[in-house]
Amino acid sequence: MTTKPLPELPVSAVLPALSEALGHGNSAVLVAPPGAGKTTLVPLALLDAPWLGTGKIVLLEPRRLAARAAARRMAELLGEEPGATVGYAMRMENRTSAKTRILVVTEGVLARMILDDPELPGVSAVIFDEFHERSLDGDFGLALALDVQGALRPDLRLLVMSATLDGARVAKLLSGAPVIESEGRAFPVDIRYDERPAGTTVEDAIAKAIRSALADESGSVLAFLPGQREIERTAERLAGKVGADTDIVPLYGMLDGKAQDAAIKPAPAGRRKVVLATSIAETSITIDGVRVVIDSGLSRLPRYEPASGLTRLETVRVSKASADQRAGRAGRTQPGVAMRLWRAEQTAALPAFTPPEILEADLSGLLLDCAAFGVADPMSLAFLDPPPAPALNEARLLLRALDAVDEAGRLTEAGVSMRKLALPVRLAHMVAEAARSGHANEAAMLAVLLTERGLGGDGADLERRLMRFRSERSPRATAALQLAERLARQASSPSPFWGGSIREAERGGPSAAPPPRLPRLAAQGSLADPPHKGEGGAGALLIHAWPDRVAKARGERGRFVLANGSGAMLDAADPLAGEPFLVVADLQGKAQNARITAAAAIGEDDVRAALADRIETGRQTSFDRDKRAVRVRETVRLGAITLSERMLPPPTGAAADRAILDALREHGLSLLTWGKEAQTLRQRLTWLHRGLGAPWPDMADAPLIERLDDWLLPFLSGAASFAAIDPGVVSAGLATLVPHDLQRRIDTLAPTHFDAPSGSHVPIRYDGEWPVLAVRVQELFGLDRHPAIANGTVPLTLELLSPAHRPIQTTRDLPGFWRGSWADVRADMRGRYPKHVWPENPLLAAATARAKPRGT
């Protein structure tokens, strides 16, 4: 029960309606703008609700900073310290006790609590604060809570609170829950625009705007930048260029809790503060004294790329809702000013809301948790926005590759081991695998290092960062080391991770500050040991998390190709740039030229040993055009990486014949030696197919290549060289494509030669649309019928030649030529070739293949 009167804030006016809604039903939606007081007053007001009984209220916050701030503010209103009536629990902090009745947690904790015990014993209400941020953990937590409420706990109260969300849409998801709206309390904010000039960095523009604001306005300044790098660069640009009474304070997720808390405290009397923040400061917290907001208009959001399996931080334009939230920070405690570094008309083009994370995120963790909950298909749960099918399919493939789920989507033994670790699935797999070989401590350290950014520095070499991390003794590093110890212990313990830590505290067990265990670890020689290469080194551990991100050096120093086919690079001066193999844990930028931001070296032997089941040995057959021979190369590959290759002896027998056919399929029929006989047969059959169709075979390249097994393979001799294939093999093979009953008709319909009246055996060409007979005109003397083939149905095209075999006339009507053009031809030719016969009437002359006899 509350003992102190609560302050009067805008949300106070709707607390009776909210109490009535939850008294008569089990769900409600509260829409209240920033500054209304919903985060702190609503949970405290509900402590007196009759339906609460002895149960507790769980309040979900999207960020650790907001969770700590909310718990401390509520405890302050009760005249207590966090850990009594109001406590909080998150990844590396736990301030709870048996007295705790309001438990503030980060969103991922609720899913853990439900999965550990779906009945949520001892919990009477769950409040989802700032639900408009639409984090994946928030959406999943609500879906699980609705499932629990519907199947096991109809008495469980669910309250969704938001500043900008469409309350009616959420109410529909909650089976028509009442929507209660509260007025906000905001002072006027003068919104101004000052577009960042093209070519000016965001750090320079923000620094300039801050200096101008400090000169022209009173109060403290809150500046929004996309990320840590921009914050640090802006701080450098402001160093020594602001008044001595002004403090420059960063605020981003990688800071430890103490530094974050210091950033949101009001500036001491007589001093001003400039807070350089990411979007972490958009909602949930109030920074006292701030009356000037400077907004870069940029935000850095995670974007998952299913094709590469990578989640990248992408700098994007903020949504209109986020821009309004940011501007509202200037009017929380007094009238203020918001300076936006873009043109006013660009605001209308901003997206209305930031896309829900569930539409952009890696869903492997969600799918693993669903499997643990007994839900094979997440689409059966009630999501405000259902998870996209392609991302779910990619998540299934990953979990199957990690052996976390079976083909039916059920949790495997390996999946159980992974699920009890509060880590992303890849890192959970790494720690679980390391536990089997006695390296759980090292893997847990590495997992914490990767999930708690900033520990051990920001260099790319994770081995070096681990060394620094082991020697750090800041409060954040100490908490991280304790977390690593718990994770290592959990990797071989059957008890749930979150359930144990929170529930032990509720029974009066360990609570706010467990005694440091680092001295004991050092004595055991585990987490405090110096890093090493080999089995327990960072690279050998990471390979169990990212087998698809093993990287091999290629060409220029610092350039690598990943097993998944992506390209990546390091600065040539980085010590890792000279390593032959890496395992890459994090990249930024485009898939084919991404910058490696976290990796560890690994030996090729370790790669081969760890990923033996993924390494494929293949044989590639190639054709040496100079030697007209088949060559065989054996390659050992891990995805897109070639680990080794060697030349093998040329194949023989059936393998050689197959290699010959493969080379023909790849390079074409020109590799064969086409003798004159084969060429002529192909041309004759081509003409017959064109004129008569099937069953005369098609002699074009494509159908011949398609039927290599039918006409060429039976005639090959097992040699891997085209020089060993006799030209007669080709013509013999082609002939087999002609049906047996037609083979005797080939010479009848398409003869190879024409018997001229002179007695010459003149070849017929079939290389054009019509068959062509090129013959000297004297050899046709006395012929009064035009030469024809195909039983006399197809006239040959005659190329009539001079004695020097030069064309003098083309005709398809020889009798007509004798009667007409011959006279002109004769007159012309007699002078040129006087030694040959040129009769006036060729029909009466004797055909000859010779010149006139001597003396005539």
C-alpha cells in the first residue's frame, strides 16, 4: 500500500478510470504524451488495487537507462531506495528483495520469466511502457503475455502504455480493451529549422548549433546524434570552445549505468550541461534543466539482411513521431527551443513512425523462444505486426544449422542448452559448445564482450580486447565479469538463467550487489587467465557462432572473403590485416565491401577441425585449349572460401568420357575435330530436317549437345584428350541419330555427289538454304534436264564455273540457260579461254572435263 501522497501530474486525472477499467476487465490501453507521469504514477497507483492481492506488478521498459530511472523515481516517491517496494532487474543489475512489489525490467526479461514458468506465479499485472517504440522484445513479450492470459491466467492484468501509438489498434489486439487517454503537460516549444549544408559533417553542424544555442539561449542543451562515434567527435569539436560553466556529457547505450545516470541528473547550481545523446533519450526519461534540443534528424537502427545473415546498423532519417518526441524534450519542465538541422518542408516527407523492429530484425532468438514455449509457428501468437515469413524462414534455417530445433520446429537438446542462456542464438550456441570442451568461461567472457559494447576498448581484434577486459575494474566491467561467470555456470546448469536470479532475490537470497567473484576465478585460472590461441582462443570459440563468417585473406592486405560469399576489409595498418584467416563477429557497411569491426584470428587447422562437416571436397574439370585436353583440379572449400586445391591426373575410362562430354557442354561442339565427312553429313541431315522435319534429327548445336550421351558417348575410347578422338567417330555418331529405317534413304534424298555427263563425281553442298552443285559448264554439255535430288523433286542450285573454276552464272533452270544466256557467256568466255570448247549449241556437244585436244 502507498503511504505517501503521489504528486499531481496530468495522468492523475485518468487514474480512477484506469483503476475501474482494470477492476472490471483484465486489459487496458493508456495513451498519454511524454511528461504526463504515466511511467511512475500508474504502477504506484495500482498498488492499492484490490485485484492485485499479494502479487506484484511487472513494469517493462525498453532500455536499461529508463528502467533504472523509473525504479529510482518511484522509490524516491515512496521515500525508499530501489530494492524495497520498487526494484529492478536487468542483464547486469538486480535490485530486488522479498519486499519488492513493483519490478521494473527491461523487455527481454519478461519473455524469460514466461518461458521459465508460463503461469507467472506471484505476478498480478504486467505493464508495457513506451510500447510505441515497438521493440522486438516488447512485441514478443506482449504476444506471450496474451497467450498466458488466454490459456492459463485470465486474472492476469495487462496494461499497454504509449505516447504516440494508435491506441485503437492495440486495443483490438487486446480483445477490445478500453482505451484511456490522458492530457500531457508540455510547455511551449519554439521549433526552428537550420538545414545542414551539403558536405558539412553532422558533428560539425551539431557543434556549431550547440555553440550558438549556448550563446543565445539559457538552460542546458540536449543534442541528438546517430551514434557513439558522432557523439565522441562532437565532444572533441566542443572541447575548449564552451564556457567554463558548461559540462559536455555523453549519453548512449554502451556507457555504464553510473555514467548514464550522471547524464540525466540536473546540472549543479550555477552550471549548464550539454548532453550529447543517441535516440536513447527520446522517451521514458526527463533530463532536468534542458530547454534547448538540437536534432540532427538522424538515427542508427539495426537492419537484418537475411541474404547475408548480418544485422547492420544503418543511419536513417528519423520518423516524424521521433522528431516530435525529441522536440518535446525541450518543453518538459519549462518553455524551450528545438532546433532541427533540416528544412521545414522536409518534415512532411519523414516516415510517420519508425518501423517495428519485428519487421527488420533477425528472428532466430524469437523462434528459439517460441520453440521453448511449445509454439512451432510464431504466426499462431497474437502480434500487432506478424513476423515476416522470409525472416522466419531464414531463422529456421539458422536454428536447424545450429541443431537447435528439429525438422518439426521442436527444441532439441542443443536448443535447450542454448535457450537457457540469455544470449543471441549464435553466441548461445558458442557458449554451449564451449562448455562441452571445458571452455565455457572463455566463451562466456567473449559473449559478454560482444553484447556489452565498449568493454575492452573498441579495436577490431577481440583477442586483444579480451586481454584488456580481464584487467578492467570499472563498475560496468565488474558487473560484466560477474555476468560472464553466471553464463558460464548456466551453460552446464539445468536451472533457468533469469528465473534463478530474480526468484532467489525474492526469497531473500542474493540481491542488490552480489560479492565479487573475480578473485576466486583468478585463483582457479579461468576467466582471469591471459587469452591464448588454439582451442580456447577467441577465433576457435567464435567459429561456433559464425561458421559462415570465417574469412580468408585475398590479394591486397586487409582484404578478405567470407565463407558466405561477402567481401570484407580491415585497415591495412590493423594487426589483424595480415592474418590468413579470421572469424568475423561484426561488420558495418555494404555486404561486398563491409568494414570488419570485431574479429579474431584463427588457424586453418582449427577451421578444418571445427567445421569438418561443412567443408566440401570437389573436383572441377576444365579444358586446356592449347593442349585440347581435360584437366582435373581438386578443391577443398568452405562455402565461398577455397582452402586448398591441387591438380589430379587426367581421368581415364568412363570418367574421361564424361569429362569430354562436360567440356563440350561448357565450351561447345567446336572442340571436336570435324572432318569433311562429318561436316557434310551434318549439313545433309540439317537440310533434311529443315525440309522434312522429324524423325530426321535436328543437327543444331543445342539439340546435339543435349543428346551427347546418345550419339557420341558410345564411340569414345576413354581418353581425356580431344586429339584422341578420330574424326570418323563424329560422323559415325551422327549417323546413329538417324532412325534405322531412314538411314538407307539418306543417299537417295540427299546424295553427296552428282554424276555429271562428263563422268566427274561432283560434290553437292548443303551449307545453304538449297543444295548447291558447283560445276564447270563444259561438264554439263548435252544435258537437257536440270539436275535434281530427292527423287527429282528438289532442283539443285547450279553454280556454273569457268575453266578456272570461277562462277560465271547461277541458275535453277539449265535448259533455259542453254537457250538464253549461253550465247552471251560463250561470247565472253571464248576470248578468255580459247583452249576450251565453246559450242554454239551445247546440247549437241559432248560433255568434257578437259580442254580442247591439241591440234584442234
